Amino acid sequence: MTTTSTLTRERADLLETLRAHRWFLRYTVQGLTEEQARQRTTASELTLGALIKHVAHTERSWADFIEHGPSVMGGPDDPEQMARWEAEWRMEPGETLADVLAGYDAVAARTDELVATLPDLDADHPLPEAPWFEPGARRSARRVFLHIVAETAQHAGHADILRESLDGQKTMG
């Protein structure tokens, strides 16, 4: 991977947007105990710690896709991939919120580096075969980065609901 920055206005906008939504997500776990990070606060199985773990895993998977193509993503017929997907939705025994946040920070730094240095945001790969992708569809790096923004923003909203249900804290308002 090249380390030459190609930080255009578009790339700076992508970075700023990613960082803003990551901040909202991280804010939802500010001051939590380990027990609170693992606590279900709604009818959903979601916990705040596991939600951040999921977002980090998703971002890492899409960054891998940008760099290496669809073979790194696996699919619904890949039992190992499905086991990893299920595991990302829970905090394992011995796993701490600090561990999850440190992992997320590492993933974010890698993605930010890709946004800044990837030679061509139009470079694309075919999507892996999966029922949730249109057959034959392709995704450019730009579109993948936009997808990461959307995923992060969506899950920051979920996290805000979980946190408000836990102790009344709201990210905004």
C-alpha cells in the first residue's frame, strides 16, 4: 500500500464524516462499567459493547474488500464466516470494553489511512455472492467508504437508544 497522501476535498470530507459518526458511537459507551457494556437494555439482544465490536468488524471486512477483493469476505455458505459474524455480536468472557474500543481504534486508523492514500477511489471489485447483494454487482472504494459511514451512523443511533434505555444518557439533546 502506498503511503503518499492524496487528500483531496472529497477524501477530507469522507474522513471528517467517518470521524464524526465514530465519535457519536464511542460517546454512547463513555463512563460505562464492564457490566453495563454487556447489559441488554431493550427487547433486542444488542449490548453497547457488542454493537461497537460489530461495527469494527464490519468496517474491517469492508477495508479488506477494498484492498483484496471479495474472497476475503466469505458468505452465507461459509460456516467459518458465519461463526465469526455471530461472535462479533457478543462480548466474549475476558473481553473488555477497553479491548473492543482499542480494536475499533485500530480498524478506524487503517480505514482512515486507506481513505487518505488509496490511489483510486473508483477502483472496484465484484461483490461476493450473497442473497443481500444483486448478482454481478460491483462496489467502488468510494461506495464502500460511504457504506461504512452509513453503517456507523445507523449503529450509532442504535447505540444511543441502548444507552438511553440503560441510564437516560443521550448523545444529543
